[in-house]
Amino acid sequence: MPLTLPAHIQALDVILDGLQTNPDAGFKHPVFESLSIHDQGLVRAEITRLQAPCNTVIDMRAVAPNACQPYGFGQLIHLLTPLGIERFESENHRYGRYSVGVFEALQQLQYEMTAGKADATQTHSFVSPTLQFFNYPQRSSERMHFSINVLLYTAVETKYHLKTVDLSIMGLQVKVNKNVDVKLGDNVIIVFDGLANEYSTIANTTIEYDVVRVVEHSDELRIFLHRAQAHNEPQVTEFIANFIRGNKYRYKINLENTINAVENKVCEQYFTPRFPSLPVYISHQVDKAHPQSEVLQPKFAMSNSGNANILSYWQDEQHQQRIGNLVSQSRIEELISKNSDQREIFVYAFNHVKNNKVYFYSASQSELEAQPGTKNILLSYGAHKASWRVFKLQLSHMSPTQAYTPLSIPNEGHKDAKTENMPPSARLMKHLIDLRYIVLVSDLTDSFAMRYYQQIPLDKSKIALLHQFAHAHNKLPPQLTIRRYKYQDIRKETRYHLRTNVELTAAGHSYSGVTEDISMSGLRIELDEPLPELTDTNVSLAFARLQTMTKRFDLTNLTYEIVNIHTNRHIIHLRYTGSQIAQQENPFFMELIKRNKEKLKADLLPEETPGLSHALRCIYAKNAMNIAFFINQRTHLFTPEFSVYNQGDGRLKSMLTRFSIEGHFNLEFLYRDRDQPSPFIRRCLAQLKMGIGEQEHEIFIRYCPEKSHINDVIVPYINQQFTSSTQRQQFIKKALALGEFVAIKLILKDTTTVELDTIKTELDYLHEHANYKAEKVVDKLKHIQGFGYILDITDEVLYRHGYDWQVIQANHPQLVQSKVG
């Protein structure tokens, strides 16, 4: 079907194009008359704004310093390029004067010229290798660099003279000319004739190998071999083991996989504590009441500092978790039913507070399309609420066995390696065995997007129809267990066991109890009777017994805030709020703890199931969705050092590999303004460092894969750079007409300090065998300043701009072959 813009945007174009020939006719055009009264008002207001006179001088020297010339118009002298003069005169004729519309058109031209500066031959700095978290070769034995002549015999007894590259007990790597006829899966015979002078016995032994990998280099092949009959050749195994043990400090161990593992693990450490999406782990069970049916429901969620807001949003007035309403069985089934490269849905949500109770509403795009009469009501009414949210849900398969993440080095490589290479315990696997999927929840809420939905006319008489999207308040969804990415980080402070009498006062009533444990800024208490529901979470505490121990501190009216209430409403977790200092620490408990640390018993918070949090972390890392890239601060442009991608073919992969080699992403489009005084990425990171707001940006992209030059293939615009909604609409329309429209949400985060203890074993191994390489790796990783997180929001952007399902689906690409341009 033809691609169309929303009707009021079409009318705006019709009237603007006819302003000078017949202004009145434009407002009698059928397109305009077909609009609602509300939309007609929007069109008239926008035309009035664009026609307003402008007295601002236009200076294009920033984008073309050597091509500008004075251009007088009225009493103003602009500095324009020849193209600028042409655009100015065209727009001036359109509006009949130098107006706001003319000025905005010239602003848009300058951005287009800036965006077109990049040279495809200068993009190598923005190409980064892609990696998958925890995906690195794990070696069961050490591999030693070793170059020697060997003979290779194929199954048809063809003989080749080759050179080895490295050697292990079970494997061998050789390099050969490209004319050697050896293929993956072949069975070959190797003879170590280069050892004939020193080790005649082994030199006369034929050893069977299987070809397990063939890698093509510029002028040669690398063939990776694995011993096929090792169990029948104990004398060969013993010889190679002794040979490597006696020569590994002479020939050096091959450390490539360990270096890759260290880089991989450090990037994962930078990413996991900060990335802003919430992984929810889905269990699969048989419905006992209906054995033919399956039950899919959330079991675990992995929380961190970047996604905690999602969990807090779905808490009700009693701090009970209701994210199961968002990740419901019907939505999980909808995700499973989609094609593997399109397993995503967008959900719109808001909540309503009545009688101190929080009622949640949510609907996915497909659920709204099934109820067209209520679609606009939910979008318009919800977008006017402060609680309005837009979530993206993505689904990935997972396996419990992915919890096992051994080191990159063999057991004999380090004294601690054997322990760290142990697989997860049976007790731990029992908790993971029913997990089948991960649903990733991302908050896409954006102020620009909210305005679009707020402009939808709202029939208030039909608001009651929204009850069909309400989630039952009297029935909790399946409850899940929340785990932190690293279990020790749940508490910022150590808690100490201390039982003493306490009296809690709330809403004019007092409740007696005892403390269970304390910290410098919080405590946990158990009350003798349940605490009723409160409208105000601030309470006061009095410690009569402790008051007898001090005269310096008044412990009779300390202000605390309730942060959590146990379901029995007897156990209360509180945070101190009575201090004006930033740390919000209770000065009495600070002194009490400091003076009595040896006497107080610390609660070190043992994990109920040891290793469960780490196992969930490893499972998600191996199934990480979306794209991340890590930014190197050693270059003035803050270029990408690594990228992370763990999915199959898709819209973003097609675009990012268009100008790169296999296994790499080209992120040049994010650096298109690199010749400007304050480039986009560098500016965002500087603002992050100064603590100036969140760095989240929607970027619209016109992607034309059939073109050849990078500036024509990928044309990006940051959402804030559009000067009007009309420009956004026109950009989308042009992108759909010329190729594909792509929209991404880019979230930039700064990095935290890496805990080198977590990679100590492998670092020790690197230091032992190549200290300079270990130092080089550590230095390289310490210069990672931050990371970018890229979410594909194309379908949601098209949906908010009024495009129907057919157009949205037609915009999904028929994947083109990647090529280097």
C-alpha cells in the first residue's frame, strides 16, 4: 500500500506549497477540510509560526568556511554558500518573506552539510571487533608456540610439507598455501619429521588428526587440527605433555585466548552493573490442572543500578512486585510465536492511584490493534499521566548449562584454576533447570514521543473503556526473586546484629518492637503487631534502652523512612533521613559501630543458594540482547574499542556491517560530526562526567543499502536536531520512499572501576608467561571511558507517527549481503 503521512502533516504541505499562488484555496483544499477541528487548529497554528518574520543573520561559515559569500536581503547580510543561496531563495518564495520557516530550512541544510562531511576512506577508526560475552576458547591443556616442519597426508595419500604454528596435547595449528586441498572434517595423518634429529621415535610415529577449523588469511590458510585417537596413543600424549612442560618458557605459551578472555570479562564487568535493561528469567512448567498446557512465568530478575527504576515502577503501595503484569504469559507466548529476528513487542503502561492504592494499566501494540476503539483513548489519556511509560520486551532462548563459565586456562595453568573450572553444583542447577527463556525489559519513555500521543484527541466519555487494560489489584501476578548482578552489592554498608527495644510512631500511633540488625544509615526491626497501611512512609523511632547509654545524642525522635515491609507486616526495613548531610548516616549508630566493631557480629549476607546470582549473570551475558560498544578515551574522538552483539541477522547488524569486515561493526554514523568543535559522543561523555543529566538520545536514520558511499547509505539525525514535527515526518517519509527507516535509542553510560580480583587467575597466568602483554592489556582496558547501548525502536517510532501495521512490517528489511565499501 502507498506510504502516507498523517493527514494534518499532508495538509500543512499543501497549504505551504500554495501560499503565494492562492492562499485562501489552501484552506479549502479537501485534505484540509477532511481534518478534525482539532487538527485544523494545529495546522493553522503551525503555519502562523512558520510565517512569523525573522531577523536572525544566517552564517554558514561553520560548515563551509571557504565557500561562503555575503548575501544581502533587506537590511540583513547573510553569509551563505551557493547552495544556501539557492535554498534561501526557494524558501523565501514559498513563504513570501524571510520568516521562521526560511530560517529553519537553512538550519536543516547546514545539518545536512555537516552530516555529509564524512569520507568513507577515513572510517577505519570507527570499526571495532564484535565479541560475545564469555565466549572465548577454553583450553583443556596449554598451547605452546612452536614452529617446525611436518608432513601432512590426506585420505588419498597426498603429501604436503607444512609448518606448525602452535602445539598442545590434543591439538595442532599449521599454516599452508591456499592450494592445499584440505577441508573441514577431513581426517589427516601428521608426521613430525622436523624432530627427527632429537626425537627419532616420535618423528617416525604417524598421528591421526581431524580438521576442526580452517581460517583464510591474505596469503595462506590456518588449519586447526584435533587428535582423533588420543585415547589409543598414550605414548604420544605423554611425549607432547613432557615436551611442552620442558619448553614452554623457551618457545612461549600461546596466550591469545587468555588475552581475549580478559578483555571479554572486563567489558562484561563494565557493562553488567550499569546497562539499563532488566533481564527477566522465564520458567517453563507443566500445568498440573491441565497437563496438556504449559505455564510460562517469571522466576528471577537481575537488578542493577541501571535498571532498578523498572522494578520500582512496578511496585504497588505495599511494595509488592507486579512486573508479572507486564511480562505476562500471553505476551511471552506472543514473543515466542514471532520470527526469530523479530521477537520484540512494545507495551504502553501507566498507573492510577485511588484510595492510596496503585492500579496498573498496560497494553501492547497488538492488544491495542485488537481493540481499535480504545487504542487512541489509552495512548492519549496515558500520555497525560506522570506515570506514562513505554516498554520494549525482547525474548531470547537460554539454557541452564550456560551458567557454567570456566576459565580460559587449563587446570594445570594456575594453582586456583582447578577450583574455578569446577562446574556449578547440583544444588544450584536444581534452581535453574526449569528456565527456558529470558525476556529483556527496556524503558523507552521519551518526552518527544509523549507529546505525539498527547496530541491525540481524547473523548473523556469513553475513559471507562480502559478498564479492560487494568490489572487486577486484588490478585498478585506470579512473584519472582530479584537478584543483584553481584550479590555482595545488595548492601552498600555492612549490617551488624543488634537486638534492642524500639518504639515506632506513625500516623499518631505507637508500635513496640525490637531491632534485628543495624547499619550506619539503616536498620531492620520486628514489631509486636502488624503495621497497617500508611500514606506517609516517614516514621519516627525512639530507642529507650540505648538512650540510657548516651547523653550526647537524642534518641527519642529519630526520623526514618520505610523502604520495605515484609508480607506479614511485622518486619520493617528503614533508612535514616534525619541528617542533612549527603551520606544520610545516623551519627549515633556511626559512633556505636566504630567503637564496637569487634563486639558486634557482622551480617555478611550469605546467599541462600551459593552461586545463583553469578549463574544468572553468566546466563544473561551469553544471551545479551541489543548492541553495546565500549569507548576508548585515548583518542580525541573517543572511538569504539569493542562492540558486543549476540543475536542473528537483523536490521541493525545489516547496517553496521555494511562498511566493515566480518566480525566487526562500523559505528562511523555516530561520529559524523567529528570535525565540529564539540562532537556528539565526546560532548555526551563530558556531560556524563560532570553529572549533567541522562545521556539518552533517539536517532533517526535513512538507510539506503543499495547506494555505495557511506554518506548516502546511512544518513543520521538526532531527534533534538529536528526543528519541528513536520521535519520529522518528512524525514521518515523520505526514508521509507528511498530505502529503509531506522530509529535507535542510544544510551551512554560511564564506566565503573574494574575489580581485577575477578580476573586475577588469568592475569597471573599472563604475567607469568608474558608480563609486557599483561600490562598492555590492563592499560588498554583502563582507558575505556564509557559504553553506548543501542536499542532498535524503529517500529515504535513509526507507530507513534501514525503508520499502520502493513507499513511497519514492510519496513523490515530483506537482509542484503554485507560488503566493504
